[in-house]
Amino acid sequence: MLSRKASEDSHGQDSYYFLGWQEYEKNPYHLIRNPTGIIQMGLAENQLSFDLLKSWLRRNPDIVGMKKDGLSSLVLDHEVISYGELVEFMSKIRGNGVKFAPEKLVLTAGATHANEIMMFCLADPGEAFILPTPYYPGFDRDLKWRTGVEIVPMHCSSSNGFRITSSSLEEAYQKAQKLNLKVKGVFVTNPSNPLGITMTKTELYHLIDFAIEKNIHIISDEIYSGTVFNSPKFVSIMEVANERTSNMNNVRNRIHIVYSLSKDLGVPGFRVGMIYSNNEMLVGAATKMSSFGLVSSQTQYLVANLLKDKKFTSKYIEENQRRLKRRKEMLKSGLRNAGIRCLKSNAGLFCWVDMRHLLSSATFEAEKELWMMILCHVGLNISPGSSCHCYEPGWFRVCFANMSEDTLKLAMRRMKAFIDSTVSVVNQGKGCTYEQSVNAIRELRSWQMHGIRQIIGDHSDIGDWPRGESVTHAFRVLAVSNEER
Amino acid sequence: MRLLSTKATCNSHGQDSSYFLGWQEYEKNPYDEIHNPKGIIQMGLAENQLSFDLLESWLAKNPDVAGFKRDGKSIFRELALFQDYHGLPSFKKALVDFMAEIRGNKVTFDPDHIVLTAGATSANETLMFCLADQGEAFLLPTPYYPGFDRDLKWRTGAEIVPIQCTSSNNFQITETALKQAYEEARKRNLRVKGVLVTNPSNPLGTTMSRSELNLLVDFIKEKTDMHLISDEIYSGTVFSSPGFVSVMEILKERNDTDGIGNRVHVVYSLSKDLGLPGFRVGAIYSENDTVVAAATKMSSFGLVSSQTQYLLSAMLGDKKFTRNYIVENQKRLKRRQRMMVSGLQKAGISCLESNAGLFCWVDMRHLLHSNTFEAEMELWKKIVYQVGLNISPGSSCHCTEPGWFRVCFANMSEETLTLAMKRLKNFVVESTCTQRSALFNGTSKRKSLTKWVFRLSSRDHREQEER
């Protein structure tokens, strides 16, 4: 009765990324009302600088109240009112290393919409884009669901800090050929989600060379470009494309940027995204497609005036980055305290955390168990690397900008307590039978039991809930923690 | 290798139709009372600009709402972060109450069955994605809104098969026409997934009768996998009798004994009733849980700004305001329509009797020099370039009879409308005189007419190439 798209599962919303979210919703942490609840660390939101935005709003009541120019001037949808300000802001974030032209911009309802439009414009159903892993889980829906486009993952490894290499690009391309998939381009997120690192100039050169050789597109999702808080500074692919003059072979026509205010300004609810491209035909097609998700003119009006205030934007960018840097350091040192390292990062709202040493085995099943344990027993919702299509088990994305400092400190304390108990098990070489573990669990606080049983019960259809050694190990940890209480 | 996708390079966004072309001509030479008094008057845009003062005065009385405050406290943070595709609960509640009020509270809507989308444009496309696979078809009565060729077909790959309606019965849908369309689809090997109607109709400006609605419901009742989509975007613009009857009312009356409630879906938007197209507020309403679930996830691609959801939740939640607004807005629309109808009458032009919408469906068949679409195009070009009015030719709405035009009346001031009617009258008078003297004088005048018309056509051809 319904279409295939409506009835099938490829919207990707049954992955762990979304499951953890659901568990959090059932038992969310609150300082007073629910201090033992789950702390949300799986949401890449920037909540650090609202006070700066609020104070701007207070100083500009006429803009906010739409009194200055009257309602009629901004409710009609064929008015373009903020492109100039947006491109200047984009330029500012890139240290004014690139100049953007307003007529090459297309406004869309969020980067989610922009990315889908890019797929509709560049690829036919069944064609493919190469994406370096690990990548944002939402792409499985945004890029593939309604467009019919395929994703060919390009696996990056910790051996070189998850950097893109020419050989890994070529390998992915060959894999696509074997699967009979026509590759239309490479899609990168720079700065990277979930890695939190900016691409090096070398990586960008590799990309461009590859795009020239294969005659394909490059889409650079630069949604986190304003969150770069440490050196090396952010280098946009546009900057590199403009610098290089030789052998560019029309590739400038095939390089496109996606951006959004959701991460830099922390306003995902306002749905302000955009596509930037030198390719006139693409801009034309994308503009027509943007009809399916335009930005509310009420919001455009607010944003245009906000960004017009140059003094404000300069101060905001600087202060926001300072606060992000501080937060990241807090997370990093808290984890270090627990003997956990993360990938060295200079951007983003999260750290890419290395928990490989906590796995009972270098497998994704072990990663799932660890994730479940951290969710239920430690009370932190973090994102397992497998949901980001990471090739190596044991990596997790942990967000740091969507909570208060105190909550972050609490999360770190809980983590340390959990690690300490694990370490004590390993050191004491204590073992117990599966039955003993189960008994131990029965004595745990009822919410933990309930939580774990629920998850085991609800999601036992997602892969096999592992039995045997790995489970014994997990329950061992729980049994010991219970004894210590 | 082909640089862009097929979708990006093809023409099925329909944006080369005359509907959009006239718009472009207007943009090049727009009328302004002071700066450009001879410019083209925009009468091809179905916008409601008549009641902004009511909205502005509400805003002035409620400054906190636009200022992100609730009960004196700032909720900026909450709103800035709110991107839940289930929508702001208070807004959904206010919206369904408003929808019920527009329908005289004869039906109620459940907020859990509403999906918010960035405008009806997004809602219609989303429904297509949910109900039809590539290559499947929906039946649409003609004439219909030109934008549907893009909204329903472009990225979805769905097809539209027209249900031909004619002036012989005021363009109402008949059982014969419905069956013929279904057969036509079958001949083209297209699987029909349903019927989509706009009620009140764009471009006709009429509400559908109970018998038409029952006919449609009977039609999809028979075929178990067919849906009925009722785009009720103009439901709040009904200004005279007969009143508006929503398909939901018909279902309620029939007690839905046929169990088809699962296959009937309503699309709505605030763009026409409240005159806020820029705010991008649309909605899908469906009793079908699977449709609601899928459409909700798809709405991620076009969510309504939380800033706007909050503002409107307060505005629509103000029942005193909405009651007054609905009544006053309809009064003003009625007055405007009367102004246009009488202005047209003075020019010897009649229109379809209408009780809704922001436009009239105008009969200019008598001004065509032949009963063809070529003649309609010539007349249209004359009206755009010579008379200076951008109106929409019936062919762009897929009308089967040449000579009908959609003329909007709610997107300009009264003075501008008066001027437009005067220009039209002058044109008709002149053409009649010219025709008469051509007949009187013989060939010479006819030749000059032909040359002039030829020049217009070739200019357009050049412009076509430049596009």
C-alpha cells in the first residue's frame, strides 16, 4: 500500500546511535530530579555560548520583534535577505582566507537538507559516493534513503591518525568498481565528525588530485568549521582549490561546500543550512530543489541582522572557540585520569576516544557490550565507533559541549569509578561462573537490572547477544562493583 | 562522464513553463506606483497580503513571543536546540485547533497525527515519496497548480495523469472523467496509487461539492491500494457560500464504515490563510500510522524553524485572535473578489463563479482569435507586454480548453487592482475597435496586427534561448 521507501529500513534509524538516544530519553540525568540518570554524551550540540546570543537579542528588541521593517516585508517567500551576511560570516570563519560570492550560495533547511540535495543533483539512483570512515551515522539516511545513492566507505585507520591517503582513496574506488558502482565523488566532513580533527593540506591535495584523475566531485561538509579551537588552523578545500592554479582541469567546477549554523552558533532548531558552489548549473538546480526546504524568513531576518553586527560576530567566534577549547581539555584530562586516551583533536564538539584496551576482545561484539555497560552501569550515553562505520573496534565518540561543566565533571568521575573497578578485576584475576555473575547482578540496584534486561530484551534481534566468555567478563565487572558497594 | 545527475539536468522541475516565465518578466519590469507606474502588475502570484495589519497588531501586543520568552522567562536556549521532528507539541495542538476552527469545528484533528513540514511544497513531495514508487501515478483534476509538476514528480519519479474537467459543468469532477483518467493511466502502463485534489481549488477558486467528494471517496474505496490526498491549503480563504466541506467531514459522515480513513490524507499550510509563505509552515494530516511515521522521519529534510513554531503556537493559541482573524480575513477577501469581478465585467469579461481562493478563473475565450492554445499564448503575451499584467494562462495549469486565465487579487493594494482593471478595460476596448476597423479597412490593419504579433513571438523565442 505504501511506497518501498516508506516501508523499508534504510532510513538507518534503528542503529545504535539512535538506540542510545532512546534509552537516554527514558532515564535522563537531572541534577535534582534524577541524579543517577543517564548523562547524554552522544549529542553533538554546542550549548556553550547561548549567553552571548541572548545578550545580543536583548540589545536588539526591534529586530527580534520584527518591528524595524514591518512584518509584510519579511513574510513573503521570494525575498532573499541574508546571503551577503552569510558569505561574509563564512569567510570570517576561514580567517578571511577565501572570499565567497552571495550568488553562489543556496539556502536550505539545515545541512541535512543540503546534503540530500547534493546527492539528488550529482548522482542518479545506484551511483555512489566515497566516504572516509568513521563518519556521522546520519549520512546513511541523509545521503541514501530517498536518493537511492550508495555509500562506499573508505576505511581510515588509527595507524596514521585516521588520515586520508591516496592509496585508501584508490582502494575504495577499486572496491566500487568491483561492486559495479559508478563513483560520482568523494564526500568528506571537514573538520571531521566524529574525529574532531581538521584535514591537512596534504590530505586536501590528495583529494583534489584524486578528483582530477577520476573526473569526479568533492563535497566538503564544513559544518564544524567554526568550532576549530586549536592549531592547526582550519583550511577549507576552497582555499586549496583557489591556491592551486596548475592542472586544475575544471575541478573547481566540481568542488562544493555544505555549511550550517547549527554547530557554530548552536542553533540547530532554526534550520539554517547552505550549499556553496562555483558550478552555475548546480547552483541553479539546487536552488530549485531548495523549495522543498526553505529557511523560514523569520529566521533569515534574525540571522541576517545578527551576522550584520560585525563586532558581535568577531567576538562570538573568538569567545566560542575559547570555551570549546577549555571544555575539550576538561574532557581530555578527565579521561586521562581514568587511563583513557583520545585522538589528538583541534575542532568539533566531541572527542574520539580510544577504549580498545577495555574490550574483552578486539571485536565489535565486545564493543557493543562495553557500550551497553557504559550506558547502563556507568550511565553515560556515548556513541560506539561501529555506528560511525569505524573499521577498528573500541573507539567511541564522546561529546563535551552539550552539558554544564559540573555534569561533565560528574561524567568523568563515573567513568573513573567504572575503570577503577574493571582494573581491580583484571589485577585480582578474579573469575566467576556465569551463574554467579547473574546472581551478583540480581543484587544490583533495580534500575540497573531493569535497564540491562530491557536492553537485552528489546534489542536481542540486533545481532546476536553474545554468550560465553565476553559476557562472563562483563558480568564479572558488575559483580565486583556490587561487592564494593 | 555526465557532470550532474539526470534530475539536475532535466526539465521536469517544470520551471520553464509560462507560469514561471511571466514571473520573470515581472521581475525585470515590476510596477511601482511612484518609481515605475507603467511597469507590469503582478497578478500571477497567489499571495494573501490583505491582513498583515492584524498579524502586526497581534505581534505588537505580544512582544515576548517573538523575543523567545515564555511567561517572562527566556526560552531561547530551548528553542535554539529544538530540532525534534515530532514538532513542538504546543504548536501542533494550536495548529490542529486552528484547522478545526476553519472547518467550523465540524471535524477535529489529533495532534499526534500531524507531521510538520517546511511548507505544503515539502508536504506534497513527502507524501509522494511515502505513497508512490518511481513510475507510479497519481490522478489530478485539471486545471491544477503548475507547481505540482515539480513538487509531485521531479525527485520522486512519480507520474501525473490528468482528470479532464471542462467548463460545461463548471470544471467539476465527474465519474466519467475519473474513469477515463484511470484508463489512460492503464494504457500508459502506469500503476495508479491515488488521486490528489486541491480543495478549495487552485486555480478555480471553488470549493468541492459534497457529491464530488463522495464520488472520490467511492472511487478509492473500490481500489484497495489507492489513496486520496486533499490539499486544503486554501481552506481558510472561503469567503462565501457554499461553505467549505473537508474530505474529513465526509469520512466522518460516512462513519468510515469502508475503512478507508487509512488512505485519506490532508495537506495544509499557513501560507495562504495567514499570508505567511515565508515562514514555511506546512503539515500532513493522516490517520495512517505508517504514513505518519515515515513522513515524520522524512520531515528531517524540511523541518519548520523552532523560532517560527513557537511564535505561531502563541498566535494560533490565542483563540480570540484566530476567531477574529478568520472572519475579518474572509470579509476582506470577499470584498476584493467582488472588486475584481465587477472590474472584469466592465471590460466585458466574465469569470467562473467562485467562493474561495486568492484569484479568479477568468474567461477570455471571446478574446482569442482562434480556439487554440497558440491563440491563448498570443493573448497572454499581449496582456503581459502590452497591457502590463502578469496573469497565468490556463495552459500552464493544464486546462483542456484554451482561453481561461487565473488572475490574482489579494497580493496588491486596492488602487493597484483598480488600475489593473482599467488597463484591461482599455485593452479590450482597443482590441475590439482594432478588430472592427480591420474588418472595415480591409487587409492593411490585419497585416500590421500580424506583424506585431510575430515580433512578440520572436522576441520571446530569443529570450527562451537566453534562458
